Amino acid sequence: MISTSPLIFAESDQDKLSFASSLEETLGHFWALEQNLDEKNAELALVHATHPVAELYDSMKPILQASDPVLDSQVQTILMNLGQKATTTVSRDQAQQAIDDAKEVVSIARQTVVGSELSNDPDFKINLMKILLQTSIAEYHEAVSDGVIGEMAEFQDGSAFVWRSQQIFDEVKSDLPEHEVEAIEELYTGLWNAYDNRADPEDVETISGGIIHEIDEILGLESEDADLIVYVDTIKSLLTQAKTEYANGNTDLALSLATKAYLDNFEFLEAPLVQAGQQELMEKVETNMRIELRDMIKTGASSSEVNQKIDTIISDMDIVQVSVPEFGTVAMMILAIAIISIIAVTAKTKMIPRF
């Protein structure tokens, strides 16, 4: 039976939770890949076949290498080859074999890094449910507007992460209080109906938030809305660490930190920024963080170039921090300081001759 006291993970367990959440998202992509292969949608099948290695693997690589370098190589190879092996150009059985091989290596990675005891812990599992649902909310916000799917890949991402969270729920619900189980089951029914009807993103967020609330009740946690400023602080901290690691030659760790800054943090700020009328700012930071910074690290840019890009992102995060109402009045003071600094730097820059 699940514990009734609040769950507090050790730092190492938090790392394992982050790693396991990447594995769960990977499994979600495999599910979406299977759906698209069945529908013979080659374009979207390729998206879900390549996304795990294109983004998720980067966040998992350091802990995989530390745990088992040989396994790390196997995970990378199998995920990299999935886009070529699980396609509509081969038989469905051949594609499924490639997916099954990938699922097997995910299972081995879970066992090696997380371990069976923690992997089977009900508290650990429902925390994974929370992460998947939180990520699905962000994906749905990007995908749907006015009842129309504008970004099908993101819509399928959201669907896949909801599906995977429900799979975990089915695995663990016998260990949960009956009242909460009934409530969560009803909420999942409502959530799938909302997806089917292309409901307003706010409605989807409310229903998903209801499941998260029930999970918090089970864990004995305070049922408060997430403090968005935490994401900003975490992004700044991760990117600052990435600067240090990159300068020290730890490229893989720097890439992992940069990837976590985006996937585990900035994605949850994207919808609030759009709602606050900051679409342009959101897209700028997303491009700098998800694409340009990670590409610079991957291609071996100089430390000074990487530092400059990170400093730009961190400066933009100061503006992000005051662009969402939930950040409150304290952030306004930060904005004033940021604006003054920008004006000062701009004025100084104008005094420097350009050749």
C-alpha cells in the first residue's frame, strides 16, 4: 500500500525520477509511432521515431554513461536506427520488431539506472504520472487553438503522454485509495473526451490538473498551483552549470543540462507566455535554448560563443519572469533592473565604433 506521508526523494532519486520520466516519454513516442504506422502516416511516424534520440537521449546520456557505457552505446544505436527501421517502407511486422527491440533496451536501461525497487515503488510511479501529465498540458497548449489542431505532432505528443500516464496508473491503482482511484478514472474519461473534441487548452489543463490534484492528495502534498518562477530559477541554474561543464570539456553533461532546461522547465512556461501575449518572446527563447544552444554544444563551438548564447537566454529569462502575471510584483523590480541594464549596455554599445 502506498505511504500516507509526503514523499521526499533523495537527490540521487530525483535524478532517477528525471531519467525515468524521459524513458516514459520515449515509450509514449513508441506508442504514437505504432499508431502512425498503422495509419500509414510516414511523416508523423518519422517524427515519433526520431524524437527520442533527437532530444530525450541527450538528457539521459550522462547518467547512462556513468551507469553502463556499453548500455549507453546500445541505447543510442537502437534509438538512432529506429527512424530507418520502423517506417512505412518495410512490413508492419519488421517495423514492430524494431520498436520491440527499442522497448526492450528501455526496460534494460530502467532496470540498470533506476533499479527494480524504485521502479516498482507506487510513490515513484505516480510522480511519473504527474510529470507526464504536466508535459502533456504544455504539448496540448502548443497544438490546439479554437478547436483546431494546428500542430499535429504536438497533439500526438500530448496524447501519447496522457496514454502513458494512464498505463502507469493501471499498473499502480491497486495500491491507491479507492476514492482517489474512482476520481482519477472519471477524470481520465473526461480528459480523453476533451482530446476527442479538441477542447480549449484551458479545459484540458483543468482536467489534467484534477488528476494531478488527486495524486498530490495521495502523496500528502499541498495542493497548490505550480509556482512558475521556480521554472525560471531552475533554467538559470541549469544553464549556468552548463557553462561551467562545457568550459571544463564535459560536453555531454553540458548538453544534458541544456536539454533539461528546455524539456523539463521552459516547456511549462510556453503556454503562460503565449496567454500573456508574449508569443514572440516565447519563440525567441525556445529557438535559442532548444535549437541554437544545443547545436552549438553538439558541434563544438567555442566556450565564449556558448557563454554568450547562454547569457542571452538568461537575460531573456529575466524578461520572461515579469511577463506572466503569476510571477507577482517582486518580479517587476527585477524587470526595472533588467531594463536599466539593457539601456546602459545599449548606450555603451552605441559608443563603440563599428568597422
